[in-house]
Amino acid sequence: MRTPLNRRTFLRGTGVAIALPMLEAMVPLGRAATKSKQPVKRFVCLSNNYGVYQKAFFPDPGQSGKNYDMPETLKGLEKHREDFTVFSNLDHGFTGGHRGVPVLLSGVRPVLAHNYAEGNISLDQKLAEYHGAATRFPSMTLGCRERNLLSFTRTGVQVPSIDLRAAYRAMFFEDSADKKASAAEDFKRHSSILDVVLDQAKTLNKELGKQDQEKLEEYFDSVRTLEKKLVQQEPWIGRPKPKTDVPEPNPGNRTADQLKATVEIIALALQTDSTRAITLASGFANGDFGLDGGYHGFSHHGERPELVTALKKIEGYQIAMMSHLIDLLKTQDDPINGGTLFDHTSVLYGCGMAAGTHQTKNLPLVLAGGGFEHGEHKVYPEPEGQRVPAANLLLSILQNSGLEIDQFGSSSGTLTGLEF
């Protein structure tokens, strides 16, 4: 009787270990005849650029496990208590204040991206590559009263964000015949330019030293990535867009209304399978929630009661909108996998800067859905030298999404205790 190979089997030479690809011999015998289909997973990240008021966000550190008192800011999630996990003592292991904001979904600072094989590619863009042309939009990068600084390609390019009306029109407004023809022509022109660039670069490569050849190979990779995206997305030009009974959003100027409408657009994007990777950064406008001031000013609260109260209102509403998104996903059937959309969608709330005091330790992180086992406050080691990288959580989400990878960004492994 055949004993299945371990999926982590390696070919070993002198000082070298090469991981084998997934082989038939690695499938357990009981599953060999009926291969289980990997469910289609989605990912949503909700964030802000200023961190949180930590005393109202984190449960008591002594209350690990299921029986923890719900913190004030997370009260909006109480009814979903069994469907989310809150983490303590996870971070990306560096200082830098606002420079931590773009690092949330990669664990890699942009200035250090050259030290990593995939640069500072963010989790949503890694998923966009994985899903390829399965959806019209490989990813969706949204902003509500704030710039979205979370999304980066593997070549280090920050993905620009759009607002909810632009997202709605992109998903549901059919392009004119002239616009489609122009888009098709753009694809052809870009493809021709890439062909010329690659031919010239190959000729140049013969004249370069080893170090320059390595740099040029990195350039090749970025060109090939762009070429692949063009090939994948071109067929969508001629495909009709989905129809919806939901009218174009016109929520007015209040932050609360805009954020709620944006969250509903996210649910609609997932429902129509327009994309499977979404990020949203939300901010604040002076006067909203009855508050006088700016988000950045509130975040430098110095424990002054009026500023702390402002932060708790803003962040509490962000969490309430996470709860609203979960409500929407729980009521929608998943046409691809069965069950509900929530069953197969990971919803992450988090910030790359932990608090307005510019600290980047103990990032505020809450994960819901996605098929993970939830319902706990997970407390990881606090002392230096024992801390667990937040990138381990990112790797766990990617593996849960079907990616066969053992490393992502600054991860040291998957996150222990988070099962799916």
C-alpha cells in the first residue's frame, strides 16, 4: 500500500534544499480518486491611517481565549462574537510612526523592499495575481475621506484608490463602443511596446556584467508581470457587465453616510464576483459625528478626554461598519461555493500604525470570516525576542485562500493557534 509523500518533501544536495511541487503522490489515498476542490476565497481589508485608541480597542491582556470582556470600540461586533478573532501583540517589528501605514499588508517597508524576493507586494495584490483574470477587476482599492496607502504591486508601485461612485460606475456602467475600441487599441499598443522593450533588453543583457544582469532580470520580471496582466484583462473588454437593481450611490458629504455606502458597494462587488480582493481606507471630515477638529489632531490626544471621546466615536463607527459588512455577507448566498459569502470571505480590520502616538507595536488587528475558527482573543508573547510577526497572520490568510506558499513578506511561518 502506497504511503503518501509529505507535501514538504525536498530534493537535497550539498547545502541546498529544493521544495517539490504538489505531486499526485502527495495526495492521501483516500482523496486521490476524488480530489477536493479548493473553495474560492475573497479578502477585504478595512483600515485607517492613524491607528486606534488602544485602551478602548484591546481586551484585557489577561483575558485570552473565549471569555473576554468586549472592549468599548469593538462593541459593534458583539453579535458576531463567534465569527471573529482579536489579536494582541502582533506587529511588523519596527518603528517609524506614519511610515508603518503602508506596511500593514506586506510586513515590508518600501525602502527595504529590495531585500525581499517579491518586494513589498501587499496581500491584496498577491491575491490579485493568484486570481488573475477570474474577475473583471483583479483588485479594488477604495478610499473614503482618506487616501488608501495599503496596496503595492511586486514592483513597488502603489495602487491608486478610487471612491465609491467610481467603483460603482466601473462595475455596472457599460462602456460605449468607442471606449471599448479605444481600450482594445491600448492593449495592442502596450503589447507592442513591451515586445520592443524585451527585445532591446535581451540585446543589452549580453553586454552587461553579472550584477547589472541581475538588475535587468528584475526589470524583465516587472515587464513580464505587466504583459501577463494585459493578456489576462483584454478579454473582459467585450464581456457585458453585470446588472444590478441597486442605484448609483449618492450619500452626500457626511463621513458616516459615505462609509456605509462604500461598505455596501464592497458587498455588491463580492456578490457580483467583480473582484475578490478589496482594501478600504477611511478617514474623517471636520464636523462629522458632531466633532470639531481633524482625525490627525484627535490621534495626538495626550489622554485629553474630549480628543479620546472623538477617537472612540470615529473608530467605533468604523468597527460598526465592519459589522454591517458581515451582516450583508451573511445574508448573501455564495453562488460559487455554496453557503454564504461570509463563509468564504476574510474580513480584516487593521492599521499599520498602532496608535496616534506614532507607535507601531501591538497593531490593532481583528479578523472575521473566511472559514477560520474564531471566537477568541488571542494573546501572543510580548517580550522582545519572543514576539510573533504580524506577517504570519498575512501568510495564514493567503494559505487559507489556496496559495501554496511558505513565506510572505517578513513572516516566519503561519500564525499558531489560528486554524481553518
